[in-house]
Amino acid sequence: MAARGRMPMMQPQVIVLKEGTDTSQGVPQLLSNISACLAVCDTIRTTLGPRGMDKLIVDGQRRVTISNDGATIMKLLEVVQPAARTLVDIARAQDAEVGDGTTSVVLLAGELLKEVREFVEEGVSTQVIVKGFRRAADMSIARIRELAVSVDRADGAEYRSLLEKCAATSMNSKLIGSQKEFFTQMVVDAVLRLDQEELDENMIGIKKIAGGAMQDSLLVDGVAFKKSFSYAGFEQQPKSLDAPRIVCLNVELELKAEKDNAEVRVERVSEYQAVVDAEWKIIFDKLDQIVAAGATVVLSRLPIGDLATQYFADRNIFCAGRVSKDDIDRVCEATGCRVQSTTSGLAAAHLGTCERFEERQIGGQRFNLFRGCPQAKTCTIVLRGGAEQFIDEVERSLHDSIMVVRRAVKNQSVVAGGGAIEMELSRYLRDAARQIEGKQQLIVTAVAKALEVIPRQLCENAGFDTTDFITQLRARHAQDPDRFRWHGVDIEAEEVADLFAKFVWEPALVKINAISSAVEAACLILSVDETVSNQQSQDMMAGGQPMPASFSALTAATSRHVPLAVIRHMRTTPSSLLETSNVPLLFHRIRRIGTLGCTAMSLASSDRGADGRPRCRPRRSGSLA
């Protein structure tokens, strides 16, 4: 009986997450993540293809960027939704890996999610969808490798033609599309001058000079960099040298300034003169060692002062200090020299050479050019153009083309662009899905339909009848897959045509990487079943610091408006006094602004009269001591 009357034990409440943490789970949050990804896709959808539009983006520092490059736009959008940031990551990965197809990979990932959204709403397990996605991706990649056309490097003319067509295709959708014949030659020449084993794109320098036309851009077979800061005496230095001997240093060639609060005590004038003579002897020894080594061009990452500049000018030697590390490294690669951190033991074996060095005017700037380098595995592209934003976009376009040509050099297999390969993969997956049983058939069919987003969006951006073009493409690919496998959207002729015959080529690796990245991103988003986010406090103090928890308690305890002086005081108050239990002590440490605003009173506990009441002690206005 006693046991029946006993109250049941209460289970203790376990708090796992911090107060204010937002959690969402289940199908609603998954649909929310899909909607966020589709919103990002809609933002860059209109930038795809030769008729794609540009986006003008103004960042927080009021910098203006005009671009239709998917990776650049995704980076500048500053997407904050956690799931949608996955699309930003795949765009950056595509840009870093192959350089092109950044917009396509984002659109494809969004379309995959859009096609399976209905399945998620109907309760199909996401693991079934993920399995179907990966199965369709494997089938698509295998089909691309089966269809890809390889070109033999032994035939030099045909091999170069392959690279030029890949570069031209990547430029079609860029700002420089109207000048692609001019820039195609430049990009292919630049990549072929690199080490064909490493193909390091960092060895291609790109320099931008405002003014002039795009056709004024030039490719320097060697190294070119902007003239660095020079001291008096540089006018007397030679501006051109044949077969120069080049030394690259990481040495400071100027008199050292005294350190702060440095003190040297001397008792005689001769002792002071000895100190000065020692400083001059050190720098003259360095200069003599450089001249003795036979150098006629001296480059240094560190400053070269006026004394050294005049010294070299008197001996018909060119010098430049504060040269950037990238430019120094490319000079070393081109001329065969190595950066020296000391002048001691400097010999002719440490020097590099080239056929000709010259300093010439390009636009409104002076440039140092090293031409005819015997070990040249580097080059420099000097871009000209009007507005700064225009030149920046040309640089991004050339970067994409350079990356595409690099991949074509490493993987000599290409496919047709213009949505042709996507339509062929869509037909292939539809036919294969008929042989698959169960729910996987629906998922593979959804992937096949999602692949059509590329040709459909190309038609939309070009202003074509999307329904008519997609219907024609489906009919031709289904009618005779072998004959019409390369048929896609011809933007120039405004018709469905064989794009492989029209040399609209893309490296097969671009499509393989785009499909694999898009599928992995879609699988990642579908695999998330709960989102946990810790929202930061909206009540922020001046200076961007979170408001202490005890501050609200202090405000409630005093039941009066807390002046700004209190806020400033609390920012310098020890953390031990910001606990809620110490509110009274904290209250006695702060200053209260007088009713007339002319004095501040101290309420410290030690300032009390005989009756125990606080004794006000006037201070100057604004004092926080």
C-alpha cells in the first residue's frame, strides 16, 4: 500500500544543445534545403552559353565585379544557407580542377534535386535516391569515355588544331568571344611553352594595363613585369642589354636604418667615424662581390637603395628592387639562375642569361622584359583594355581557357559541346532505365531528364523556342544514335546541327568532372536529415562584441535606462565582475550620469558617510576613471 501511494520519480531533464539553438529535421528541412539550392541555381542560370548574360555584383566594400563566370559569381554571392554552400564548393572545385563548366555543374546539381523533389515529398527514402544517382553517374561516365575521340600527339598540326578548338569553345561564352581567334592562338602558345610534364599554370604570368584595345594584348616569350620603385640614378642605367648576366637576390642593398631607441655611446669623434665607415664597408663589399661575379642585371626581392642604384649605374648595370616573389620565380625558371640569399661566394655559375633584356613603355607603364630565354618554360600575357572591370573579366576568361587547354594536353580526348553529349547521355540513360527494375528505374530516368537542362538553358538564353529544339534533339538521338550522337544546339546558325563537325569541342574530363561533382553534391544534400544551427545573439554591443548575460540583469535590477558610459565601462570590466551574482558589486563600480549631464558620481562602496548612505563626490564630466 505504501508503495502505491509513493509518487513516481521524475526523470531529470537533459539539455544537450545550447539555449537558442535552432534544430529542424525530417522531410520539411530537406525540402527547404532543396529550395535554397534551386534559388542559387536560378541566380546564375542566365549566364550559361554564348548568349548568356553578365552579372554585376557590388560587394560590401563597394567594389564592382562584372562577370558571367560561375565560380566567380558563386564566390561573390556569399551564400549563407548551409546546404546551398555546397553548390559554391563544387563550383570552386570545378574551376580549380578543369577551369571550365562551373555554371554547368551548379545547374546540373540543382536540376537533379529538382527532379527528385517529388519523390522526397511522396516518402521515397533518400538512400534509394542516392543509390540511383550514383548508378546513373557511373553509367554516364562510362558512356562519355566510350564516345570520347582521342587525337594523336604525333601529328603536330592536328594536335594543335585540337587545342585551338577546345580553347575557342571555352571562349564562346565569355566576354572575349568576339576576339576568340586572336586569343586562341595566344592561349595555345602559352600552354605549349610550359613544361609539358608539369604544366604549372602559375608559370603563365598575366599582367593588366588599362588603355588600348584587346588586340593590343601581347604574349611575351619569357618574363615581363611592371617596373618597380626606383631611387635616383635609375635614369642613367641601361635600358636594353644583349645576352645579359642576371642575378636574383634576396638581399637588402641599402644602408640599414637604426632601430627604435637604439643607442651607441662613443667618447671620441674617431669612434663615431669608425661606426659609419663600417656600415659603408659592409654595403660596398656586397656591391663589389656582385660586380666581380659579372652580373649586368640585378634583381632583388628586397629594396635596392639610392647608393646601390647609383653604384650600378656608374658600371652600366641595371638593377630593380622590391620585385615580387612570383616574378622572381618565373625569371629563375626562364633564365636558369637561382635566388641567392647572400653575396658571399657569388660566382658566374649562379647567374642566368637570356637573348635580350629591355625596359619598354607599354601603355602608361614601364615594363621589364626578358626575351629569348634558353630554358624558357614560362611566358607572360600582357592584357590591354578599357575599364578595369573589363580587363578583370578578360583575365578570368583567359584563365578558364588556359585550364581547358591544359586538360586537353594531359587527356587527349574530346567530346562535342553545345548540349550534344548531354542529350546523348539522356537518351542512353532512358534506354538503360527500361532494363532496371524497381524504384531505381524512376531515379535513373530522373537523372536522364535532368541532363537536358544544359541544352534547354542554352536555348532559353539564346532566345530560341526551347520546346521545338529539345523535341528535335530527342527525336534525332533516338532515331539513329550513331549518326546523330554529336547533334546539339548551334547558337550561331540557330539550328540543331552536328557540333563535332563544326569543331565545338570540349575535353571529356570537363564533362566527367561536372557530372561526378554534381551527383556527389546532390547526394550530400539528400543525405542530411537534420540541420542544427546556433543563432548568435541579436543583441550586440557597440564594437561587435556580444552583450554579457549579466548586463540585462543589471538593467532590470536598476530599473532605469543604462547610459552609454556604463556600456563603455562594462567593456573594460573584468569578466569575474560580469557574473549575475556580482551585479550589486558591478553596480557600485559603474558611473552614473548626473541629471544635468555635467558631473558623474562615484558609488563605490568605500565612499559612504556616517549614516551609511553613499557620499557623492563630483568629478569632471566624461570621466570614467
